[in-house]
Amino acid sequence: MPTQPIAMLTMLSPVWLMGLAAAVGLPVAAHLLSRVRYRQVAFPATRFVEQAVVETAQVNRPRHLWLMLLRILALACVVFAFTRPQWEAAAATPATTDGEALVIILDASASMRRTERGATLFDQARRRAIAAIESLEPARDTAVVILADRSPRMLLPEPTANRALLRERLAQAECTYETADLAGAVALAQAVLQDQGRAGRILVISDGQATRRSAEHLADHAPGVAITEHRVGAELADNVAVHLVDVSPYPPVLGREATLSVELIHFGQTAKPITLHAEGAGDRASLSLTLQPGAATTQTVTLTPTQLGTQAVRVWIDTGDVFDLDDEAGVVVETAFAREVHLFSDAALGEDTTASRIALALAPRRDDAAAVRVQRDEPHLLASSPEPSPVTLGCWVLTGIEQLPGEIEGAMRRHLEAGGGVVWVVDTPAARRVAQGLAFSGLRFSDASVSDAVVTAVRFDHSVLAVFEGPARASLVGQRLAGVADAQESDTAEVLMRSADGRPILALQRVGRGRLIIVNADLTPSKTDFASQPAFVAWVNELVAFAAPGPLLPLPLHPGDPLPQSLMNQHTLRPPDHGNTAHDSDNRIAAPGLYQGLDADGNLVAGVYAQLDPAESNFTQAPEIHAPPSSLDVQGGVSSLTHAGGRRPIELWPICIVGALLFVGLESLSLMSFARRGGGA
């Protein structure tokens, strides 16, 4: 039967008890010091006065003591209120002749692999679990151990009193590279205790990472059960984590720079110098920088692929911090042979038109060594383009189109949002009408009139035009262009080139991940000599390269995720080298790093880079768990948990303030009463 609740008086600020002693002592001391001492002088004529003084003192002394007592009590109530007293009934742990059931939750996440004082945190937690098991009474108590990773599981199928067997299973348990589902582990422990139908408690042994849970949240998963936590490891602050965010263009193109965006997070409290390295597809690069305390920054490094096919690209840092499992990231990519450019035009490529000049600028060579693969398509195919895919996704170039299909807006939006690009030379009335009606167009054309214009303002600080230096830059400024229409840019558009009278000539609009670049000019060679100048080749190539960043980098896989089928279908699967850990029997990723699928000749044909869950990099600790138990009512072998000791404690300080006011009021009434009776108050 459960024991009766025990009434408890607690104080949140007990240091104010010193003030309580002063509140009682100071009035008494003041009363004693204020007593007047008289020198006795014999004077017969005043013997009646002396007798009256004695009689008066006999009357006033009780009154003075009463007033002093009221003042002491009022002051004591005020000071006692500052201690924040609380009254609560804490139910004792249910007592039962069947003994106790102990559930130990052992954190087996990747952060428990860091070493402290010559042992991993997981080894320290294992020793603490064994000590808790040894403290039980074998004849009455039972225990069960739950290993908490992504899928919490019991080391034994049911609670047992066999301490030797539990020690053996604990010795065989291994820490994983996964994140820990502590909330699921607590819910599993609650279910185990309910099945036992006896008094029980939960002990969580963890490093207490705040990014995975909060103490209050975990306690909610086991209402009515006593939960305590034992912490292992200090709150370490010196750790830098690296995450590969993006590769642009994706997939990379042979011979063209690929930009790697890398997020660096410094969980430390002092500035830390690091060196960021990148390697893959036959190229290497490095970058040195200093991370400020608590910094989360994105840095970029560039690689120029020189190898075709399936390539592993990795980034890593040299920091020497306490946790090196998050110091490397990467991705497996298919390096493309050339950029795909689809040229939509009504003009034939054999004629001296804008389309033919653009095709020549993009792919001057007709052999397979061209960096860009240009394919001419009919304009009506714009509306029937296939769904975007990483293989076919590229850049569309539109020029010299007299009639555009009505479904072009939907097809263009899908292409842009997926990461494709559009370079649109708006050089016909039909093109201006369609561009005017696009919801995501960067320019709004005000009328159909066009005229020549001179380029006077160029954004050379923008990345798409930053390559122009010297004579090439001078050839853009002052260039005369034909067919420039009056237009207004939208609020979200960037104007990169503008005429002397303020008309936008080159505008950039971002749509999803892709970019729409509108050229408000007619570049026909018969109307302008711009297409014949050397700067035109670089200008077109930069526009096409910038317009299509490619699709998003695939989401990284984490330990515990299933291995992709593309790896399982290969001749050989080579996991990362982390001691004896490779991949477990159900074909799941067990450790961070590069998983390679090799063919019969040992060539890399498929792969995936697994990263730690980002939550494992932050060692900031949450408040410790301490949930009071509840009464356990066992009926018919089924446990029913009811809250008996989990009530919110009663705050007593308002009662103290009310008491102080009552004592002050009683003192005032006493003084008034003494005055009416002539007591000299």
C-alpha cells in the first residue's frame, strides 16, 4: 500500500532566514537599550510620586510588551515572505512487498563517443548503470536497460533480477553514431513499468544535450513515475561543425568552376582559427579563416572538375577540437560533360542571326570537346517540355520568336523553380507581349515603340559581370544597342545594365532556385555590331552559366537511415572506416562518412556521404530531469497511475504579507484603546 503523503515546508530563498533573526532580535535590543536608568535620591516629599510611578509602570509594562510583540510578528512576517515559502505534499515512493522495478535509459547517441578523463562518455554511463543495478536487492527488485538511439530498444526482452546477465549485456552494448530518441525511450520505460504492476522509477544516464529535448518534455512522456537523471561529461564549448550546404552548378560541369557552399558553426566561447579544405573531381582548394565565438557562417570554395563520371567531393576542417565526427562532410556527384543549352528560335542556325551568334559564342567547336552542348528547338516545344530532372535541367535561350505558345508561363515556371535558367532576348513584339503578361517577369513594357540606346550604367560588381576587366569592360560601357523598349523593372528585379535615359537593358529576376534574365534589346547583327565584338562571347557565356544553378543538393543522410538501393545493387559496398563499424544487418547507415558502391573492376559507380545529425554537435545541456513519483494503484495485475504528489506547491508569501498587515492593524487598534483609557499611549 502506498504511504501517506508527507507535508513539507520548503523555501526558495532560505538565506533570508538571517533577516528573520534580525527582525526578531533588533526590536528587542532597541527596547532594552531605550530603557531609562535613574539615580536614586532620597527625597521624602516625593514618596507619593514614587508610589504613583510604580503603579503606572505596573499598568504600562504589559502594554509595552504587547506592542513590541505585535511589531516583532509584523516584521517577521515581512521578512519570512522574502524566503518564498511553499507548502507541498510530496508522496513517498510506493511501498510494496513485490520490490521495485528500475528502468535505466542509457544514451547511445554519437555525442556520447567523445572522450573525457581517458574514457568515453558512453563507458562512464555504462559504469553508472552497472552501479545502479548493483544497488538493487536481487530477491525483490528487477531492472531493465533501454539503449536510446534513433530506435530505443531493451537489452533484454523483459525486466530481470539476474544482475550478472544485465552486466554481461551492458558490457556488450555499443554506442552508435545516431541521435537519441530520449522521448521514445521514456515512453517505452513507462510502458514497461505499467506491465510490471509494481512500484518503479526511471533513471536516465545521458550527457543532457539541450538540442534533443528538454527536461519538462521528457517528464511528460511518463506521468506519475519518478524520473531522475545522472549526467556524464561536462558542458564542452570547443567544437566546430561543418555541413555542406550546396554545390552550384549541380551536377558540376567538366572544366567549369563549381562553387561549394559550406556552413561552419562554432559552439565555442573564444575565437578559433581554422582551415577549410575541399577536394574532389581532380581538384583541391583551401581557405583559412577565424571563427568568432558562437559564429554560424557560410563560406564558399571553388573546384574545377577535371574528371568525368561519378566523383566524391568532400570538405573538412583542421581544428583539433574535442569532437571530430562532425569535422567532415561531402557529396557524391555525377560530373557532367557539358552544360545543356536549349536554343529556342524561329531562325535557322545557318543564317546570320542572333540565334546563330549565340550558338557560336556558346559552342565555337563542333566536336565533343565543347564545354556547352547547344540544341536548337522549335518554340512550340516550350509548352510540351518534359518535367525537369537533374539530367536534362539546363538553360533555355529564347530569341527571334514571332509566336509563343500560350502554355509557356507554366512550363517556364516549373523549369525555373527546379533550378533551370532562362535567358530571354526580348527582340520581337510577340516576346514583349508575353513578357508583359508573365507574373514573374522582371520587366514591364510600357508601349510597343523601340529605339536605339547607349549603355551607360553597368553593374560590374555583380558576379555575372565581374569577369569583365580592361578593354572588355570598356566595350560594354558606351555600346549602342538597337530595339530597346521603354520598360519598368519590378521591385524584385536587379537591373545589371541601363541606358543613358534610364531604360533597363539587362534585368535579372529570381524564380524559385533558377534565374530569369531578360535582355531588352535586338542583337541582330544587321542592327548592332555588339554580337561581332569579343566581349559578346564572354557576355553570353556568363549569362547562361549564371542563369541555371541546377537542382538543390540532395538532403544528407544520417546514421540510422536506410542505405540507398543504388548502393545495394553494386558489386561491392565499401563503408567508411570507423573501426569495426560498417553497416548493420538491416542495411542501414551506421557511421558517418563515404559509402561507396564499386563495380567488378573497383570503380566508383554510386555513393552517398552520410553526416551526423546536426543536433549531435551542440553540447549545451538542458536542465536535469527530476520528476516526483505518483501513487501506484494495482488492480487485477494492471497498474493504474494517479498523481498524488505531483500537485503544484502552495505559495505562502501572500499569507505572510496578509499576516503582517493584520499585526500592524492590531497594533494600531491597541494604541487607540490605550489612549482612550488614559494609558499614555
